[in-house]
Amino acid sequence: VQLQASGGGLVQAGGSLRLSCAASGRTFSSYGMGWFRQAPGKEREFVAAISGSGGRTYHADSVKGRFTISRDNAKNTVDLEMRSLKPEDTAVYSCAAARTVAARVVVTTGRLYDYWGQGTLVTVSS
């Protein structure tokens, strides 16, 4: 599986951005998908994850109510809608894919992901 993230950029605090991750392959729905971020000088942080079917999602407390993960299995894409952005959201955001045994499994642990895309930089100015 190859993953390509896009949609990052510079936005003012309070603004919105939509990140998208395009995946190759014909078994996209077999993978749980996730978004992670890494700010300068900090460890990678879980942001959000979605099950293979798209029916279950999980968002980190730090983004709950502001970010929404979604996927389109027909298009092999997973998106991260980000609203009410804060300067502390500034980071490189990466998407990842995890092989799962069931379509309803949500994977929130980074080490359980099998494939990673390159990151896209999100910068939120104050």
C-alpha cells in the first residue's frame, strides 16, 4: 500500500483545513486508517483513526470536537477535516494504514500500523 497525503498549508488560528490521503491498492477497506502528527522537537502523536468499513472512528482528546476523520472506500481516500485550528496543532501530519482482522477495528497505536505516507505540514499562525 502506498499512501500520499496532501492538503497541508498555512492557516490562521481559528481557521480550517482538510487533509486528504490517497491510497493505492484494491483492498483499501481491509485497512484501518489513521492520522498522526509530529511537532518539532516532540514525539509522534495519535490524532484520529477510522475502521476499514468507516463505521467506527476515534479521535484524540486534543482534537475531539474540532477534527473529523472520514473515508471513501470507493475512492481509496481518507480525509481529516480540521476546524478551529490552534497554534498547537502545528505539525507534520501523516496518514497510515493497518491491516485489520475485521472491518470494524479501529487502530490507535502507531506501532501497529504497517504503512505510512509522507507527511504534510500544517502551520497555524496565532
